Amino acid sequence: MTWLASCRKFLREAPWQLWTAQLTALIQSEVKRNFLKRRSIWIYLVAFAPTAILLMMVIQNPPTGRDNIQESTSVMAHVFQIYYLRVGIFVGCLGIFTWLFRGEIVEKTLHYHFLSPMRRELLVLGKFVAGMVTTTLIFVLGVFGSFFLIYAHGGAAGRAFVFDGPGMGHLVAYLGVTVLACLGYGSIFVALSLVIKNPIVPAIFVLGWETFHAILPSLLQKFSIMFYLKQLSPVPVPSEGILALFAVGSDPVSPWLAVPGLLCLCTGILIFACLRIRKMEISYLAD
């Protein structure tokens, strides 16, 4: 039997209805737990910190309608790329996705999933999708709130930029990049949580890799999540300071290649996580 015939037989005989029901139940349970846990409060603080600061600035300085829209656009680009992409979403995904499995080990409940009649690959996918729903919803709302406050302060000029100019396209791009950032960082931290007991140390390495990826050779830059996210951001933010001196120029990637490139990178990481969990053994004594 050829490889192609084996794949066709698997797709035809696989219990898709059972797997769908198991995934749905797992995702619902995990999403509820992620949103309602007390330890998740700090994720909201990270996601809405810029929104809260901007809100206080708007209250102290009411809109006059004389804002420089170009300056507002630059502020939004810096808030998004410097804070959300480099810090906020990274830290939020680190907290949510690493805890999906490490939290179960700490609470000594992971063995219940392993004893249930569910494929371990489905367990990885179900928890990953639940983490995506959580982080995407929280950070999309945070980015939208920041965007709204920045341009609302511009009065009529801000409304004209958003509804009659390129502003709405910028908003869609910011929200889309937010979803892709959660996808990219989420896949990395799910895989790390299955390989290393304490993912904080490798997370610091990943943060350094993402922060200083611009000084890496052009080929290595393509293994960075930030490489693709910067290409998709609607307003570029040039490198400043010492990074600008050592930055290695890389050919720009169009969105038609950046999005599939990022998706392929994340798919490869998730496949590795699915293969890794097959060999995973639980030892609560070691934790």
C-alpha cells in the first residue's frame, strides 16, 4: 500500500465526529478556566495597561480637535510594535500557554487527561485553541481600545482619518497582526512547556532572539516571529539606538508570503509539540 493510499484510508476511517466532540468539550472547559482563574487577572492588566494610560491622558486633556494625525499614527505604531508585540503579547502568551500543561502538572491533574480515551495530539490542539481564544480576545480588545482613544482624541480629524482615510485599514491590520502574534508566541510556549520543566529561562532566550533578530543573518531572521509581524504592521517603526547600527538588512516580504511563512513556522512547532507529547511521562515527584 502506497503512502498516499494509506493517507486516504486514514482520512476515510478516522472517527472525525468523536474527535470533534472531544475537542469542543476540551476547548470549552479550558477557555472557561483561563478566563475565570484568579491568576489570569495580571493578563488583563498587561493587555489594558496602554488603554488605561491613554484614558487617563484623555481625561486630563480633553479632545480639542487640533491633534496632529500624523503624530497620532506614529504614537499608535510605537504603542503597538514597542509595547504589544515586544512585551505585552509576549508576556501574556508566556503566562497563558506555558500554564496549559505546567499548571496541570503543578495541580497534579494532567494524568486525568492522559487516562481519558483521547488522543494526546488532540489534547495539545484543544489546549492550544483555548489559549488562542483567551489571548486573542483579551489583546484584540486592548489594541482596539488604544486605537480608539488615540484617534478619538483627534476629534473630527481623527474620525475622518479612520472612516474616510486609511485608518480603518490600519485597525484591521493591527488586529490581524495581534492574532498572528498570539498564534506565533502561543505555539512556541506550548512546545516549550512540553520540553522543559521551567520554561522561564528559555523564554528569556526567546525574548532576546525576538528583540535582537534584526542583527542576525538574513536566513536566521526568518525563524523569528517578529520578522513576519513587522512586515505585516501597517506603519513601520525604524530601529533606533545601537540596534540600528548592527541591523542586517533583509529583503522585505509581502503579506502574501509573510502570513503563509508565519503559519508554516507555527505549524511546524505544533507538529513537534504533538510528537513530543506522545513520549511524555508524568512524574509529580520531580515537580
